[in-house]
Amino acid sequence: MESKQLKRYEENFNEDSSIHNVFSWLFFTMQIFGFMPLQGIFKKQLTEIRFSWRSFRALYALITCIGLFFMTAIQLIRFFKFNIQMIEVQRFWYFGKSWFVSMFFISIAKDWNNFLKKWNKLDEAIMKFGKPIPVKRKLLWLLGFFVTVFIGDYVLIQVQRVQEDIIKGNVILTWDTWNHFQKKRIFQYVYVMFPYDFVSGICLLASTSNSQTSLEYYHEKTPPQSPERKKQKIVQLQVLFSGTFLDLFIMGISLCLASRMRLITKKIQQVATCDGIPEHVWIHLREGYNGLELLCHYINSKIGLAILICFIGNLGIILINLFHNLKADKSYIQKSYLYYSFFFIMAKTVAVCIFGSKIHDESRKPLTYLYAIRDSAYNVEIKRLTRQIARDTLALSGMNFFQLRRNMLLKIAGSIVTYELVLIEFAGDFLKEHQIVNKTTTL
């Protein structure tokens, strides 16, 4: 019996629309940066997909997690050792979120095999209605878009950083450039508390990958050796990509669920206009919808906290970005970067809202056809299905604090305006004291 069930799982797994095939290239990209330590991401057999602590992927992910924990702890220590500044809050925000994302994908990788079995069980139940529309190409397009936008963001800030330091005479292009950027730019917030040496710089770089530092622009009279000059804002490549990977994972899950719901909706549309449809057809449709609803509840139990952290993180970054824009006048190159980076984070947030709400949008469509069924064709199973769809909400949820619907965009916009006004009110003195100081932020 188990062998037959496994064989059916394998058949569903080999389909182009299977959940694992949809995420294969996304997982491959994640593993480059130390996330999702899953073996067999391109395998065609369900039994070949596994998680093992003895694999290089797991070791790499564990080192990444420890490195991000170290960075988060460093920022927490700085809260007690130095005065809390907005830049320190932003660093802690980034590193804390990335540390959570690292632990989250390790947890998902450990349970991915069971996740696939539950998903394939649903596919087996609804395959009688047809094959789901493949969403792999759409997810690859989203991955390519965000990676391309990020590369532009990364290149722009690196060019600014090197150019400004060379122009201001803080660094010249020699072998000492490495030590300068390690100590004064890349890991300044670490070496302000610990002595610098070449070996520790290499270890930090290996544990957190290449780093990205945003420029802080100052008034011409501000000396380079001043304490303000040492307040660098650091964001690692892994930190930046971790948030994007989490966004794409949530979008992919919703798109896959929506493709299954679209299949059920299409079947309901076909049978709703016909007379004499046997009752068992409606039973199968209701069971298919019920199975999809149960799977959605299971997914919410697994990724609900990740959805919550995703939106909290994005909202916080948007507020901090807007706060930096309120500071003194900036040059054209600074404004260009700020607008570009703000577009980046807003594009991610809007995309998560729109694509994350796909499953909810699709779940409401069957009611249009069910309400239009003629009285002569109405039966108790149609009534049960209609009540279930109308009563229950099929949507991804952030720990039941909110559900991913299209109106989330308006709620986020309202929250941004409200919190930004509060932030301006409490930080008014800070803005007045820094009217001659220009700073940029990065995403």
C-alpha cells in the first residue's frame, strides 16, 4: 500500500507544476548565499530530496546563521555601550531579520520532505479536474527581476563609496585599500570595539559574505577623523538577499496555491451551467476545496511567523528610509540612489501584497458561479460547498494578526503615513541637529 502511494507521489512530483520543481531554481540561488540547505533540489525522485546535518550545504547554512547571530549580538551590545542612533536601529533591524530568515529556511529544509508529501496528496486529489497552470516561469521572472534590481542597487552604492573616498583623500588605490575598507568601512562597527587584524577580517568576510556599505555624506567642514565620520551603516549581501528570498518564497507559495484553486474554480464553472450533474461530482469538488483549505492552514502554521516578520521588516525599512530622506539637501547622485533604493523596497512590498493575495482572490471566484446555479439543479452538496466558501477565508496569514489580501496595500500606506508622522514628532530635535549632515540609506 505504501509503495503504491509513494509511486503516485513520484508521478505527481515529476509534473512541471509540482511545488518542488517550481522552487528548484529559487532554492539553488538561496544555497549560493547559505540559505535552504536542502539536498537534491534538481532530483526527479521524492526520496532523493533530503536534509542532512553532515552535508556541506547544512554546514554553510549553519555558519551563515552563526555569523548573522554574531552581527545581531554586536548591534545589541552597541545599544548599551553607545548612544542609540537611528543607524544602529537600522543595522539591528537588518541583522535581526536576516538571522530569523536563516533559521527559518533551515527549519523549512528539515521539514520539506513532509511538506512535499502533504502537497502531493492534494495534487493527487485534484488531478481528476485537470492539471494546474505552471507558475515556475512567473517565479523565475520575479527572481530575475529582483536580482537585477539588487545588482543595480549594489553597484551604485559601491561606486559612490569608492569615488567619494578617493575624491576626499581618505583612501588611495594601494594594497592598504583592503585594510581601510575592512576596518573603516565594511566592519567598522565591529572593530570600534575590537582590535583589527587581517585574519579576523577574512573570517568575518567569509562568515557574512561580501558586504555592502552605504555612504554617509558629510559637510565639507566635517573632519574625516571625527566621531561622526565613524558612524558607518553596514548591510551585508546575505542580509540584503535574505529578505528578498523570504519575499519570493511567500509569493511562490501563494501562486502555487492559487493555481490549484483556479483548477477547482474552472471545474465549478463548467458544471454550474449544466443540468443533471450527479451529486458525487459536487462531493469531489467540495472535498478538493476542503483539502486545499486544510493545506493552507498547514502552510500558515509553518510560515505564519515568517510572513509576519517579512511585513514588519519591510515596513520598518520603509520608515527608516523615509526618515533619512527628511535630512539635509543632498546631491543629485545621492538623491538618485535614495529614489532607486526606495523603489526597490516598495516594489518588494507591493509584490508580496499582490502575489501573496492571489490565493484569496481565487478563492472568492467560485461564489459567482455557485450563486448563479438554477433552482432545478440545486442540491445539498452545492449548498454545503457554497456555505464553506462564503464562510471560510482561504488566505495566507501572519500568525492570524492579518491576512494577505489586496487591501493590505491600503493598510500599509496608511500605517506608513501614521508611523512616519510619529517618528518625525519624536525625532524632530535629531533632524534639527543634523541639518548640515547628509546621509544616505541602502536597501
